[in-house]
Amino acid sequence: MGTSSRLGLLAGLTALACAGAAVAHNIGGTDAAFVAATRGPDPIPFLYLGAKHMVTGYDHLAFLVGVIFFLFRLRQIALYVSLFSLGHSITLLAGVFFKLHVDPHLVDAVIGLSVAYKAFDNLSGFQTLAGVQPDPRVAVFGFGLIHGFGLATKLQALNLNPDGLLANLVSFNVGVEIGQVLALTLILALMTLWRRTRAFEPTARGANVLLMLAGFVLAGQQVAGYIFGGAVS
């Protein structure tokens, strides 16, 4: 394999690593203490927390890697990322503001399955097994709603003060979008390098198999946590 091919393969694997190798992304420590002590609107810190949460949100980013994996036009990428953002914005804001509680383990398990679903879709699994192709736009928006509940459960676990809640939630959500753009910019840059090499076509299928397995592992961890009472990551 030539130097350019190795560079492309490394870029692709690094893109996947960005999605899967981050640390657990609960809001904890000093961040949790700050949120608990907040009284009234405080948009800038919540903006930062939202961006930080998305950048370290390996499950959300893994799903987005699957979504953009075979999208080559910026218009397509913008459409699908916008559908995902709309979905998670709705349930993030509604989930916290209207106190719509969902078990975090179960939500995160479905988020893990969403990663496996998109990778399976990229492998033409539905077309091969059932002869049908689910509308990817509907799937991305629907899973965006689930991912939003996942974000909401992280905030619901904290002692949020109702004073200034809406302003802080909106700021957090805007921060999530900023973090998403930053992470996707890096991932797209690396994937673009990968796509320009001869290594892309022979390794793309294997990468999606690994992504699908990672999704099942994420889901399995959360199901185990739900059954045995483990911590939510």
C-alpha cells in the first residue's frame, strides 16, 4: 500500500476513532456542580457545556459518521445533518422543559442501535435481505428525536433550577449544534482525504461492519446497565 493509501486509511480510521474513542460524556464533576448552582439565565456557560457534550458524545458522532459516510455533496450533508439537528433539538428542549422522563439506559441503547442501523443501511442490508430501502431522511430525523432524548436525560439527571431554564436550555442546544459542526468539520476533512485514495473502496465496507459492531456493543452495554443497574455513560 502506497503512502497516499496509508494516509487515506489512517484518515478514515481516525474519523471513526473520533466517533468511538471519546470518554464517557455524562455531565459531571465541576460542570454538574455549576449547573446545580446556577440561578437565572447564564447562556455562555451552557453554550460551552452543550458544545463540550457533543464533542465528547461518541454515540452521537458515530451515528453522524454513518449518516455522512457515502454522502459526497455538501448539499446532501447539510440536509441530513439539519434533519438530525431538528430532531434532537425538539426532544432535547421538550424533554427537559416539559419533564418528559425516559430511562437513560433504554434511550442510550436505542442510540447504540441507531449507529448499527445506519451502518447496516450503508452496507445495503435492507435492500439485500428484504428488497426494500427505508427512506434515510425519515430514519435520520426519527433517530434524531431519540438522540435528543439522550441529551435530555443528561440534563434531567442534574438539579436544574427553573429560573432561567428555557434560556439555558436554548443556549445548551445551540452549544450542541456548535460542537456538532466542529466535530463534523474534522471528520469530513479526514474522510475526504480517505475518499481520495484507492484505499477507500476496499476498506469502506469493513469500516461499516466495524461501525455496526460498535453500535451493537454500545447498545449491549446500556441494556446490561439497565438490567444490572450500572452507571449511564
